[in-house]
Amino acid sequence: MKSQNSPLIFLSGITKSFPGVQALKAVDLFLHNSEVLGLVGENGAGKSTLMKILAGVHHKDEGHIYFHGEKIQFRNPYEAIKAGISTVYQDLNLVESMDICENIFLGHFLKTSFGLIDQKRLMAESRKILGKLGLDIDPSIPVSRLGVAQKQMVEIAKALAVKAEVLILDEPSATLTEKELKNLFEVIIDLKNEKMGIIYISHQLDEIFQISDRVEVLRDGHVVDVKETSKTNREELISLMIGKELKDFYPGEQILKKGKVILRVEKLQGEEKEASFVLKEGEILGFAGLVGSGRTELMRLLFGADKKRSGKIFHRGKEVKINSPKKAVKMGFGYLPEERKTQALLLERDVKENMTIASIHRYCFPPGIIKRKKEESEARKFLQRLKIKIPGLWAKTKNLSGGNQQKVLLARWLLSNSQLIIFDEPTRGIDIGAKSEIYRLLQDLKEKKKGIILVSSDLEEVVHVCDRVIVMDRGELVKVLEGKDKKPEKIMHFATGGV
Amino acid sequence: MLKKVFLFKGILISFFLVGLIVFSSCQKAEKKKILIGFSQSTMIDPWRINMLEQMKDAVKEHEGEIDFVFTDGQNDNIKQISDVEDLFSRGIDLLIISPREAEPLTSVIERVFKAGIPVITLDRNITSDSYTCFIGASNFRIGEGAGRLMTSLLEKGGQVIEIEGILGATPTIDRSDGFHSVIDSIPGIQVIGKQPADYLREPALKIMEDFLQSQPRIDGVYAHNDEMALGALTALKAEDREGVVVIGIDGQKEAFESIMAGKLSATFIYPNGSAQAIEIALKILKGEKVPKNIELKSQMVNKSNVHLFYKPDSYF
Amino acid sequence: MEKSFGIKKIIKRIWERYNILLGLVVLFIFSSLVSGAFLTARNLLNVMRQVSINGIIAVGMTFVILTAGIDLSVGAILAMVGCLCAGLLKFGGLGFLPVLFIGLGAGLLMGMMNGLVITKGKIQPFIVTLATMTSIRGLAFLYSKGRPIVLGEETPSALLFLGEGYVGPIPVPVLLFLSVFILSSFILRRTVLGRYVYAIGGNEEAARLSGINVDFFKIVVYSLSGLFVAVASVIAIGRLGVGNADLGLGYELNAIAAVVIGGTSLMGGIGTVEGTFIGAVILGILSNILNLLGVGSFFQQILKGGIIIIAVLLSKRRS
């Protein structure tokens, strides 16, 4: 299986600190040809920093990098790519307005003998690479018209185009559907057979077990352990990652207390099909389905973010007209959108402002003028209640980890005293520790009799956290699952067109 | 938050420092030569650049006697007011100014004048008598002259296009009013269109092209300056319209050449008076008495007398 | 945090954060050294008065740019309000106070119109205000029939006071500028409007999904810009004694320059009026010292362009 000669890549004693943070402490890592190395750890453990050093984005303070046994030092990402180390980042790096083929060959366009871009070859090569990835799309359409999952494939195609020897995949699965993920794994195995070395970063331990040969665990900037994947298990990895025994990952057994109906939706319709459902106090209602099944669209409709065509919404028995998010917020709704960074966070502003933006009028006297002390003390309460670990309220949210960002957003809606909170993919891209805390908080909200809607692609999560699960398929609510029926297989069955 | 507070404090501190230095300092500058400051209203048209160049030449003749500084009002009254204030701060002994507009500049010039600095207003005057000497030609009278010339060249009457300078600027108004004071009383002649081209050639060309499309008959063109007249001529030539009377104002070299080539009918020299201004300035500073108003005479130039005025090496 | 202290790092940090202010201080010291005429009370007060009109417009522009917008129509609004006020005073037979309120109201209204077209028509601010810049300027020419409306001796003393007057040694325009500045600083730091302005500029969709009526606050911001322009316009006609349709040509660019030098991002969400204040003062001092030194006007323009680039480079490194 593995070639036992000198490793393709050997990182030795890599140390790196940022102002105020020791990001990596003497980290070792090696990678062979034809090997998939899983890299796991909580957010902030140093995975990304380590990979960015390898990719030439950051510079190490101490330590050495050996590539093919030779000591090297990349001054910038371009040098790393040229040497054969490609990285596919979690937040995609595509030029939206350009064509797929242009993106694939960005920076090293195939040229004709006249120095012009050879469009024909560009198209042909792009088609070949996309074909390898099992992607049947026309390379001449602009990237902006692709879905998130397809964009990710284009990112991978970019790496293939430069004939990389080392491929770093940073959370590649976060936005992929089951089918696409399977496809990706097939591609990875192909690449492995072509002697490529692959570093696979993921929070999804299932994937690590499926695809990796070895797995390296980082915690707080140092290597905790390196295991043969076949000789470890899920529980062990999680314990290694969080540094303590794992129990009650999904807290509490879900007992649905009979509550009053908070929300009744009747034949609500926007661009998709009609939707009707009911949400009770103290209930966590899950929405499951494939990417593109219309879950987010429905939530945006409910929150007044998009225009509805028809249908009625009843809030505590009374019909309400929600034609803008402002109205929804007034009704006591809160919404944590799928795309945190582009739809929810004010990245350049501090934590306090991000928390209080939806409830700012509560800290004003006279109206319109903010009483800063009151605002600050209210925000601080939630800093403690939600256990947000940050230097202070003044920290810019763009510098926070995904988990902390999510908690800040949750604080936003708790501060505005929301009775109904919609969570759209709240745990995507968040590390295990933070995930478990989010689950605890959901449980907490449930006990406080809030109504909760949880949209998630993580089937385990939906099944364990929700009281009822509504399955969506192609814009339609196809099935409500509860009790014993609430199983991942069943969800998958209905989500993929089963009856 | 911390940062903003610091920034705010920084501003306060710098104000404090400014105040401190202000009250503890006073101006001590020794001068031997006299310092003349010239506030030009704008430098975007060649006529005004020429004015400055000729003034610099006049200053050179008195090297050793005079120091000379100038500012550019950038075609903005408020900027020119600032310029005058700056020149005043600089400690000039005499101010020469060609105001962009009369009323807006009056107050600041009054302030300089009342502080004991002699003021020569050039080309355009101010609305009060707080100046030492005004040197300039009358745009109104040049407009009249152009009107009379147009009348005599179009004996049988005709349709005339007027290409105006910058809308609302005094010379535009005067050149137009002077022209109309003559032409409006002549029954055979009608001004069938007027458009501003900001004293620039390229817009005048476009405007003329449009008129040529919309007006089947054009007998005369009156342009508020030569640049625009030359632009109009280009358009006429492209459409092969011949025998159209084109009159300009300013008397720039290229206009003379055009007259010699038989294209431009006539132009009126608009004297800039900059050489006179330096002479008058020296007289004032020597304590000699100078007249309050010096009107520069304009000169009509056509094919018969153009050779007397054409200087091949002139700048303008 | 503890580890990162060290003289070098402290200096670096101070430089990164306050380089605009340091730039001003350096320019100030430089100016004092090279010209004896610079550091006099009279000259400095003159400079501040010269800065006032652009400064007030730039403060309003800061609000607009913070929401990731732009207002190119400020110069035209300046001219229109000026003509309107002068016309009403001269021909309308109205007293100063009614005219003042009509003028300010007109500025506010024109700004509001910008905001309405931008939000309800969903058209980019650049395009909308480019159009209104042309139309409003045309309206001003139409209203004034292309001729300056000369107030001259008829200028009300109150108007003259606003443009030319002094309180103690301080020119009134400077006091108005400071008032507008302090008010705006307060709005941005301490009020809901200020919070929303940063939120909208930083992430419009996030602001909307937080329950902010984005359209409404954008309209408010453009109205505010129009109102501030009207204040500047009153000062201008007080100084000039004339309402003229060619007033303020190109002022939108001066205002944008002050905002940009002050470190505000054209992408919105980042920036302060304090920065804009400094930016406007830097432009004023620069123009003043170059005049005092007798630097040719063409060279002055080149230098000013250079300063803008340098300022943006500095603020880029900062963020």
C-alpha cells in the first residue's frame, strides 16, 4: 500500500505565533506518496495555520519543511502551487464572473504560439478534468451560475489542472451532498493511485474513517497523536480532540412536552411549492433534505426576507403579515442564516455591536441615543451565559472562530428576546466542542419554551436533536418523521424521492 | 472604541498645540525686494496662460526689483478667495488680481485693500471702489463691435449662430449683451440658436455639427472666443459650407493664421494688460499717482490688417 | 497579548492606527518650518475657514460612503440651494429666516430624492447621483437664467454673519463646521442611526436580516448629506454675496478626497468623521502651504493627487 521510502512531505518542529497567540508548537507531520492523511482537531487547534504554512500563505517562525527530502521554504502561495502543492480552501477562491475553464486555468492559461489564450485547448482540457471529477457541465458558463457544491468541484479541478503532487482539502465536504461526496472520494482514490499525497481536513469523522489511511490529531497547536485509521475509533478521536472523555455529545433525551402552538404556516408559497406546518412551544422542528431542496428558501420566506406569493402565517393563533425581516423581528422571530459571513455577521464591527444590532432600541434613552453602559452590561451577560471565549466585547467578529461567531449570532436573537428562532445549518464548519455546546444551548432554549426550527444536512444531528423532522425534496414538504420513524435512513429515503 | 477615543483626543491635542504655537509666534520676515502677488482666476484657457506668461516676462525686465508669486483659482470663486487670503498671509506688497467674478471676490479684495495693500484689478473689476487701479478692456464694447461687424458683413440679413462661453460668467454675459444690443435691432438678422461651449474648441465643434444638421441655412457664427470660432470652422469645413461669416474674440495666433488663410472672417484682440499691470504696480509702489481706471482698447483684426499683428513666435 | 509589548511594536501600532493624524502633524510641522507666514493666527484661521465648506460637505459624504454609497450631486445641490436662497432673498421678498429654512429644506429634499431613487428604483448610487448631479445643475442654471444672482448690498446681515462673521477670533463658518462635525461624530458613535449606518455599509444583507429597514436609513443618510450641503451653501453665498449656478463645480471630488484621505473605505462600513475632518484639514493646509511657497498651480494638482494615493496606501496597510 504505502511506499516506505522517504516521505513526500515532512514538516519538522513547526512553530508559529501570531500577536498574542501561540498557534503552533513544534508540530511534526509527514505525508507519503499515495496516502491520505486525515487532519483533525477543534477549531483553533492549528490545522488551518499548519496548512497555510505548507501552502506558503503564512511563514513559520521555527522548524523545517522538507519536500521530496529537500529543505524548502515557500515565500508565497504561488511558489507552493508551482512546486506542486495545491490547496482547496473551505471558503472558495473563485472569480465568480469568469468562466469555469478560465477559473480552472487561472494564472497559467494555456497559450497559443502567439501568446494568446488558447480557448479551444482550455475548453478541451477543462472538460477532461471535469469529466474526471464526474462533473458534466459546460466549462464555458460563468462560475457565478454554479451551486456551492459545483463551485467546490471547480476548486478541486483547479488543483488537478496544475498537476499537483500534494493536495490539501480543507473541509471539502461541508457543502457537498451525499452523492457528490461519494464522487469526491472516488476522485481522491483515483488521485491516490496516481501517487498523489492528500491531506484531508474535516470535522466529519465519518469521512475521516472512510477515506484516510492515517489520522493526525491536533489540539491547542500541538500534535496529540497520530493513528493508523484502521486502529482507532470515533470515540477515541473525539476524546483526543477535546482532551477529555466524551459523553452526552447530544444532550438529553428529547421529550416533547405538550406546548401551545407558536406558529402555524398554511400553504406558504414563494418560488417553490406550497408549505404547511406547525411549530409548538418547546419544540425543536427539524428540516432535512438535500442541498437545493428548498429548505433555506422556505426559511427566508417565513422570515420575510423574500417575497411570498401566497399563504398565511399564524403567530399564536393570530394571522400575521410578515413582509420584511423587520416585521419578523418585531413578532419575536430570530434567524441564523446558513451563510454566516455574508448574511449575518458585521465582520468589521465588534462583538457587542453584532450582539445588540437587532435589539438596539432596548438600550436607548432618549429614543435613538444609545446608553452604552446598559448595552455593554446586557451584552456581557450573554458572553458569560453562552460561554463565548473571546478577549472582550471589543473584538472584531471577523477574528472569531466559527463556533464563537455562531454564539454571537445566537446572542443577537436572545437579546432581542426572540420566541422563535430559525437555525439554518448552525453547526456547519464548527468544531466538535462548539457543536456540543450549540446542542446544549438548543436544549436550553427548548426548556425555556422557545420554538426552534433547525435546518441541517447533518442527519445524525437532525435525528438526535429534533423532536420532529420534516423532510423536503425539490421544494416540497414530503414527510414528517417522529418517534421511531425518525432515522437517518428514512430521512434519506424520502429526501431522495422515495415514497 | 479605544482607538476612536484616542483619535478624538488626538484632534483636540493638535488643536491645543496649534493654539499654543499661534499665540507664541509672530511673523518676522525681512525683505529687500518687493513682492507682487498675482491671483489668476483659472489656467485652463490659453488666453489666461498667456496673460501670466507675459506678466512673468514683464517681471523679468525688472529682475532684482521684484519677487513674483501667482496662484490659480481653478475657475472657482471660493478657491480664488482662499488664494487671495493665502497671498495676503504670505505678506505681499501689492496684489494683482483677475477676479473670476466681481461680486464674490469684492469682499476679500476690500479686506486686502483696507489693510494697506495696493490692489490692481485686471481684466475684470470688483463691485466696490476698494482698489487702486483697474486695467481692462470692455467685453460689452467688443460684443458691440462684433455685432456691428456682423451687421455690415451680412448686408442682406441672415441667420446667425451664437456660441457662448461659460454660462453665467461675466465675460460671457457682456460679450453676449453687447452683441445683442446691436443685432437685436436689425430686422434682417436673427440669432437662430445659441449654446454654451465653455470657451473650448471641442464642445464648440460638436455644437456646430449639431446646428449644421438642424439648420439648413446659417449665414454667420459669432463665437465668444477664437478657440470656439476655430472649432466652428472645423465643423463648417467638414460639411463644405462656404461663405459663412465667422467672428471670434481674443486674437490668438492660430486665429490670425486662419484669417490669413481666408477662413476666419475677423477677430477682436482682447488685450490682457499684464505688461501694463507690472508697470502700474511699480509706479504705485514708488508712490506715483496712477489713474483709477485704464481701459485697454480692443482692435478688430481682419484680412486687411492681420499682418500688423501676427507674430510667428508668440505663445498665444 | 502580554508578550507583544516592546518599543518597536508600540511605535508600529501607533503608526498603523493614527497615521492620518500623524500625517497631519508632520505636514503641520513641515509647513511651520518652511514658511514663516504659515504659523500665524490669521493664516491658520483663514485655512480653517477655507476648509469649512468642503469639510461640511465631506462630513455628509462620510455618512453616504459608510453605507457603501456615493453622492456625486453635492456640488450641484450646493449651487441649487445657493441660487434658490439668493433668488428668494432678491426677488421673493422673503426675510432671512424663512429663506434659510427653505434652503435647508430644499437641500434635504434633494438628498431625499437621491435616496428614494436609489432604494426604490434599486439603482446604483453612483449612477443615480451622476444623473441628479447633471439635472440639478441644469435646474440651477434654469432658475438663475444662467446669470449670477447678485445680492450685493441687499445681503441680509445675518447671512453675511454666517459667511463672513466672527465669534471672538473664530470665523463663523469654522464654528458651523465644528458643530456639524461634533454632531456627526455623536450620531455615528452614540445613536441608533450611526450603528445602522455602519451595519448597512458593512453587510447590507445582514443588516436587513437583523430587522433593519435598510431603505429607510439609506434615504435618511442621503437626506442628511443634502442637508449638510445646504448648510455649506448658505455659508458660501454668505461669503460670496452671489448665488451662482456654477458654484461648487467639482466639489464632489474634493469631498470624496477628504473622506478617502481620512481612511474611510469606499466599500462602506469602515471609517470615521474624525478621519474625514483630518482629511479635509490636510487638503486645506496643503493648498495653503503650496500657495505660501509659491508652488505653481499645475504642480499643486499633481501633488494633491499623489497625497490621495499615499493616504489610501497608508490606510490600507492599517486595516
